[in-house]
Amino acid sequence: MNKILIVEDEDALRELIAFNLTKAGYDVIESENANDALIFIEEITPDLIILDIMMPGLKGTQLLQLLKRSPKFSHIPVIIISARSSESDIVEGLELGADDYITKPFSMKVLVAKIKILLRKKQEKTENIIEYKGIIVDLEKYKVFLNNKEITLTYKEFELLVFFLKHPKKVFSRSQLLSNIWGYDADIFTRTVDSHVSSLRKKLEDKGNLIKSLPKVGYVLD
Amino acid sequence: MNKILIVEDEDALRELIAFNLTKAGYDVIESENANDALIFIEEITPDLIILDIMMPGLKGTQLLQLLKRSPKFSHIPVIIISARSSESDIVEGLELGADDYITKPFSMKVLVAKIKILLRKKQEKTENIIEYKGIIVDLEKYKVFLNNKEITLTYKEFELLVFFLKHPKKVFSRSQLLSNIWGYDADIFTRTVDSHVSSLRKKLEDKGNLIKSLPKVGYVLD
DNA sequence: ATCATTTTTTACAATTTTATTACAAAAACA
DNA sequence: TGTTTTTGTAATAAAATTGTAAAAAATGAT
């Protein structure tokens, strides 16, 4: 189920939105300020954010900027809420990377429609991104992130990681890995796989031990 | 000057909008039904369309659908007008690809502000100038500037650069580049791409290393 | 046809990646 | 526990890939 974070300081409006989105079948998380929102985002990674850009404390625009600059969260679509009068806020928001906007007062049906459209768009994009326990792989850009830090892998290391990520918790023998990643036919004796696993683990730093070796069997990501 | 087509059957409202948009400096074309609108669109290709979705005859939604499915016109931003009561029309309109909406009755200031936002967005897309980290390409004049200094590229170098600029951060294999820029079908073995990348990098001087090579994968602009 | 320019190919150097090896460490086995 | 097998990994050798200058081929204008 899609998780939607609402960042809105006006209690009445926030609760109204929450009520309607829950009714529409979404999993709703409410935050009444941008600081708390950041914590929620870190913890639960919502699928979409509804953000009022006029708020006391950390400004909505600042939060937006923060999000759109982070590789981990930049893909989350953001709908900004703005007072009808302040068109300049909308322009600023859109320039910072907001995906859509809605002006107060607005109808809940329209909001839900916008959410549906954005979530659909997002899914198309997100298909090339794999995440597992803090490891993010962007298949299109050939990039790997540990939390927010990019690391550089060689081609085979990348392939190996992607293979594991695509089949988490599944055990593979060395010859299975050889045939799937290297395209070798036979159960040739070689230490190639071990060697690559070793260097991959090293580059994955603290996440390296997610690749476990099962003696006499093979390797698993777990 | 930007041409805006107003499709609205109520004379009073249409003329009111027309008056205000003219005052705001737009070139206004009025149409009182969707059928005529189609002809206008074909003939003058407006820069933006304001469309009432509740009209006799050919429905506004049908016109919208037609437009958004046509590759020739799908880029024209559409603002739909709807009675506040019929939210379902707005929802339908947004799903069909409308870019924004406004509910009756509305203030002309708000309408003009929305138009400004959409035209700005559109211009960014339609603009024949691409800029990326100090590299400016004028597609119309076939000119390239580094910072503000013009450099001369050959045809293929230019095409290659434009291709990269149109898909920044996306990785392309050599055969993808060959097929997209050269129009070659197969994964022919040739060093042509490398050779062009090399000379392009050289001409891009300090920006040359924006084109990165990913060993065993291809090239990216990043 | 000739000349200038652009594009492709070639050849070789430089770089990067990959596979192997060797030995240490850990695990399995008896 | 001692021995054997398996795994971890640094170092090195081998292979593959990439960079690029220069030659060859193609293109196009005069």
C-alpha cells in the first residue's frame, strides 16, 4: 500500500486530508512541521509527500530542496500546497523540483486524482532502481549508493551486486553465479567468484557482510 | 507573442477572459465550441489552450483526449475550466492530461498567474537552447558556447553532444549511441564512437571530462 | 576533377578490469 | 584435537578496454 506523508501545520486541514486519503486507500503519515517530516522520511520513506510550503520553523521550500538533492529521496514525488495568493511560492516550489501543486482551498477529489497520476508516473521511473537495506542501485545510471554516499564498482562487481539484489535471500552456488553472471557453461574450478565477492564486500563497507558465505554451498545476500 | 485559444461556450465569460488576456499581452483566439477549436488548433497551433469541459456538442473532455493523444499537439498546455460542483470532470480532465484547472467563478489574476506558470514551463521544454553546466547549445543556430566563448564542432560532434545533453546522467552503450546518432542497426565493432568522444572532449576543454566513460558499459554525461 | 573538411579506421600506448595464484584464516570432519 | 577442506584476500599476471594521434576514406564545395 502506498504511504503518503502530509506535512501541514494547520491541524484541521491536515486531518481533513488524512481522512480523505485514508478513505482513498492510502497509508497516511501526518507531520505538523518540516523537522519532524525529515525524521519520518528517513524512517519510512513515503511514496509521496504533500507539503505545505508556508510553515513556521524549517520552511517547506528548504525541506523540498533538501529532498530533491538527496539521491535517496529525490525520486519521491512532492505536491506542494500553497495559498491562492502567493503564486511566487508556487513558481519557486516548481523550480526546486516539486512535481505538482495545488492551491487552497482545494477539493479532495482533485487532490486524490493528482496523487494517482504522480504515483503512476513514479512507478514508471522507479522500475530501474533497486533498494535493499540501505544499498541503492540505479540500473539506468549505473550508480550505487550506500545510504547517501556514492561508491564506484567495476562492471563485474556491479553485475554481481545486482544479481544478488534481484534475488535476495536466495542461495547460489559458485557455478550458478558463474553461469548467470559470467555466462560460463560448466562447473569450472576457479576462484573468480570468491575473488569478486571479496572485493565487492570490501567496497560495500559495513554492508559487506550482507553477502554471506555458506561453506560448501555458496553465497547469499541476506 | 503567445497565442492563447479560449474554448468556452458562454459568451460573457469567454469575452471577459479574452479581454483580460489581451490586456495581459497575449494574442487571443476565441472559439465557442470544440469543433471550431479543432480547426483553430490545426491552423494556428496556439501556445496554450483554456478549455471549458462542460460544453454542448463535442465534449471538452473529448477534445482534450484528442489533443493529448496527438504527438503534434500533446505538448500544448491545457487549462480546464469547470464548475466547482462537478469535481469529477476535473478529475477526469487531469487524468486525460490537462496541465492545470480552474473552477468557476475565478479571478482573472489567478488565471493569468496559472498561464504564466505553464507558459514558462513549456518554454523551457520547447526552447531550442540547451544548457548544462556551462555548456550552451543553440539547436537552431547550430552553435555551441563554453561559458560565453563560442567553439566550433563538426556535425557529428555536435550531434553527439546534443544527444548527451538531452539525456544527462543516462548511460549509453556504444551500440546505443551508434544506433541513435548514426542510425546503424547492429552492434558493429568499430571505434568510431570512441574517436568522436575523444575529439569532442578535447574541444570541450575543461568541460570535456563531463563525458565519462564507464568501462565495459559505455559513456555518460554527468 | 581538385582541394578542404569531415568521418572512419588503424595502430599503439595507457589504463582499467579480470582472473589467477599463493598463503592465511576459518570451518568441517573424523 | 589434529587434519583436511574450504574460504578470504592481497598481490600479481593476463586480458580487455579505452584514449588518441595519424592515416585512409568519404563527402562536398568550387
